[in-house]
Amino acid sequence: MNTLTVLLLLLGIHVAVTDRIRPAIRSLALQGILLGFLPLADSAGSSWRAATLCLATVGVKGIAIPAILTRATSRLGIGQEFESLISTKANILTTGALALAAFLACSRFGLSGSDELGAAAGLTLIFSGLLMMTTRVKAVSQVIGFVVLENGIFLFGAASGSEFTLPIELGIFLDLFVAVFLMGILMFKIHRTFTHMDVRKIHTLKD
Amino acid sequence: MPFLFLMPLAAAAVALLARSPGQAALGTVIGASGIVADAVLMASSLPLSGGGDLFRLDELGMYFLFLVAGVHLVCAVYSYGYFRRETERGHLGMSKVRKYHVWINLFVLSMVSVVCAHHLALQWVAVEATTLFSAPLIYLHGDRKGMEAAWKYLLICSVGIAFAFLGIIFLSRAAGDFPLTYTALSAAAGKLDPRFLRLSFLFFLVGYGTKMGLAPMHTWLPDAHSQAPAPASAMLSGVLLNCALLALLRILPAVPGSYASPLLILFGIASIAVPALLIAVQRDIKRLLAFSSIENMGIIVLGIGFGGGARPAALLHVLNHSLAKVLLFLVAGDLVLRYGTQRIQRIHGIFRQAPLSGVLLFGGVLAIAGSPPFGSFWSEFGILAGGISGGRLAASLAYLALLAVIFGSFLMYGSGMVFGDGNPRKLSAPELWCLLPACVLLVSCLWLGLHVPAGLYRLLERLSATVAFS
């Protein structure tokens, strides 16, 4: 359980600090597959439920979403580099500081050892996802940031023991999948009309 | 209750097969009437539940359901006239009209799920679904601005809603063994872990507040609501914001007032103040209306935060705002098509050229600005009175001052557009199916201002008891 959490955290940090898009998507896919093992590690629930959740997680987060992102990057001819408003150095330092803040915050939640680690790792992913969404320039990297954020929430929720009935859990996956799918479609459409994927230049709407 | 979910699905299927804007609109109108009729039939046997813990329709849900279904019906009738004109002019092809009707019905399906949800996590799923199903409506025209608006909408609201999910995680931590249904939570009030409950409420407020357009999380709203086609804008402003509000209201009975009330007042005042400044310098008629939606959500949240006598007034304002805002979006959409511009300055002399539209627009402006004899005057006044009698003097005075500023701006825009010399261009003929729904709305606004039915008043008192702080 702890190894899994640490791996998830390391993959998340890799996505957050790398300046290349494809490796980031690969790490994101691996993270999605590993997240699928979380319900299996929880021995309390029924095995049917765990198996369904595992399949849904791997299917949506490990396969479908990375596939959409890969397709978008290759079809749209988006360059290999992430462009960021802050330097790589500043990015690494900020991510480290956010991780520290997340661990400090979670030490006050009163969770037990491995759950505390899980919650802190989840919170780190949430923070770094938000950081990516605010500092990265390309539309595809904002979507990657959003998926990191969602993965963080998933991990955080699993660690703090929130469980819902199967229809609700599946509804959550469906929502996430449709959201990323729609973002992918919009990326194509925006690319066609704007011929660039730089969100800095998308600001015709203002007061 | 299953009928409620089947009607919009059936209407969406009809729209897929429709060959003309008329057929598609007819399907949507019949679907909407079905929801209204079903709601009327169910009204006497509340609360209804279904799907185990998942669905439950109580009086509060029914109040919001009536709003969703009623506005949907009015907008469906309007959409017939609106899209007929758009297709005749070659702005939109039949495939886009079909798309509109498919998505609007799915969008209504998701809003019906929000009002019927019993479990708060299911409600979250439904609120996120409202974002997903309404995003394609925003870029229906397929132009740059629409895509930019849809992109912002999708990203910002999804992140906001993700925060609300963190709120649900904290809530389940606070609740321990209690199920996360709103009935169980309000019964368990006082027994929940206060630390996690406070965190949870904060995340709910920020998350669903983003979806409601509360300042400072409102940045997506003016873009999205101004880029959608008029009937969709009306649905977004008129009922979607209410659904997000309902999601927030559901958690209030579990939260101590001493914590929730100041936060709600703070966000309420901010959400009135920010649009008050921006309304004063608006040039685009649909953005003006969108900012006014932010302001009105601020007023409602402020009233809920004041508590006491302001709470039923705030719930009444939900109704008044919906009626007036839908009226304005529908009239504005018609005018934008006929004048060929969204610029406020270029629209003038409506009364001389199209008297009925002039009356509808000016009536709507007075209604949204909270002027007597329209309903919103009474609800805004009730919130003020509740604030003062609850001892929230500073917030009440700020509220009054900001309302005066907004009233002035609206009166200026309204009279500028309605009176004065007409446009040199000749306007196209009025479209009956666009004006008729607006007339119905104006009469309802006026009726609620002249006479609040005793039954509605008693209902609001009961509803406000169910959303009181613990």
C-alpha cells in the first residue's frame, strides 16, 4: 500500500516537473493504472465491487484519457515541449514547497500511518495539478493538470476512507471521462479556428 | 419519478430524428410539458423516493423542479421561433438545430437529476453532468468566441466542482457512519465532527459557488452566458445557477450558522459588488444580463446568510430572478437577431419600431432591477428587512447602496435602448413564438409583484425551515 502511494506520488511529481509532453502523458497513464490497484488493496469491500472499480479506473484513467491526450498531441502537431510561464527551476521548487505544505496539512487530519501518507500524496497531486493548470500555457497541458488534480482527489478520497455505492462511483468516472473527452474535442475545434493552442492568445472575450 | 428522466431522453431521441426545426422544437415542447405535468401530479404525494438512498424528491426539490420544468417549457416554445429565424437567415444549419435540441434535453435531464438526488455524491455527479451537457450549447455556433467561452467554462467549472468533491470527502469524514444523504445529515446535525464539517462547507461553498458564479470565481460566467444561443443562455442563467444553489443549500442544515452565515454574507456582498462595477461599464447586452445573474446569485446567498426572515425572501428571489432573467434573455435574443448586434449603443428606439418588444424589455429591466410593482422588489426588500432585523447593519447598508448603483445603471441602459429615435435600418417582422413566451413571463413577474399567493408564502416558510442552519 505504501509502495503504491509513493509510486503514485513520484509519477505525479514527474508529470509536474518534466518539460516534455509525451513522457508526462506516459507517467499519467501509469498513474491511472496504479490507481486501479487501490480498490483491490482495500480488503474490506466486496471483491465484485473492487474488481469493477479497478476495471473502471484502469479503463478510464489508465487507457482512455491518455489515449485522448496522445491523439490530441500527435494530430494537432503540438510541439514536444511544455511551455510554462515560470522556469523549470522555479517549477521544481514550487512543487517541492507544495508537497511540503501538503504533508504538513495532512499531519493535522488525525489519520493513521499509511492513510496519512496517502492523503498527503493525494493533496500534493491536487496542488501540483492546480499549479500546472495555472502556469502551463498549452491547452493540452491544462487538461493534463486537470487529470492530475482528479487523480489527487481520488487518492485523497481513498486514503480518508470515503466510499460510495457503485452507481455513484461509476457516475464519477463517467463524468471525468466525458469531461476530458469534451476538452479533447474542443482542443481540435479551437485548433481548427485559431491555428494555435496557446491559451495566452485566447482572450478575445473581455470587458 | 422515472417519468421525469424518461421525458427529456425521449425528447432528445425525437430531436435526433427531426427533419425540421419545427419537429425538433415540438419534441422538446412535448417533453417539457410532460415534465411539468408529472411534477404537478407528484406535488401532492411528497416526499417521493427511489433507487434506495439515491433519489428523493421533497418540497424544496419540487420548488426547484417546477422552476427547471417551467423555464424549460417556455424556452422550448421560444426556441421554435428563434431557430426558425436563424435557419432562414442561414446562420445555422439543421444539424446545429438538431444538436441544440439533443443537448438541451440532456442538460434538462442532468438538472432534473440534481433536484431529485438524495445522496450528496450523486448530486455532485449530476451537477458535473450539467456542465458537460451544457458546454456544447455554448459553442453551438462554432465561432471563436463560443469556443473560447466553452473552454473556459469547462475548465473552470470542472475544477470548481472538483473542489466541491473534496468537500464531499471531508463531509464523509465528518459524518462517520451516517450516510451522506441530506435527510440523514440534517438529522445528524450537531453530531458531526466540527473540524471536518467546517472544511467541508468551505469547499462546498467555493466549489458550487464557482458553478453559481459567485465572485471571485465568476470569471467564466459572462463569457459562457453571452455566447450561447438565447434560449440556452436563458436556461443557463435562469435555472442552472439555481441548481448549483440547491446543491449548496442541501448541506446547510448540518452546518452551524455561526460559521456559515458570515461566509455566505461575505461571498454574497462580493458577488453584488463586483458586477455592480462591471454593469456600469457594459457595452454588450448579453454580458450585461450575465453580470446581473452573478449579482442576483449574490443577493440570494446574502439572504440565506442573513437567515431569519431574509431566508424565505431569498428563496422567493430565486423564483423572481429566474422569471425576470429568462424574460430578458429571450427578449434580448430576439432583439439581437433583429438589430444584428449585441452592442447596447447600437440598439435604440425599440419602442418606436417594435412597441411590444420595447414594453417587454423595459418591463424586464424594471423587474430585474428590483423596482415595484414587480416581484423582485418584494424579495429584495424582504432580504434587506431580514438583514436589518437580524442586526447585520453594515452588510445591509452595503447591499442597499450597491442595489441603488445597479438600479441606476439598468435604468440608464433600459431607457437608452427603449426610447429615443429608431434605427435607420428597417427591422424584420416580429416573431410570434419569440414574443409570446416573453409576454407570459412579464405577466408572471407582474403578478408576483402585485400579489404573492398565500399558498406560495406558506410554502416558502416551510422550505426555509428545511434549509435553516443547525
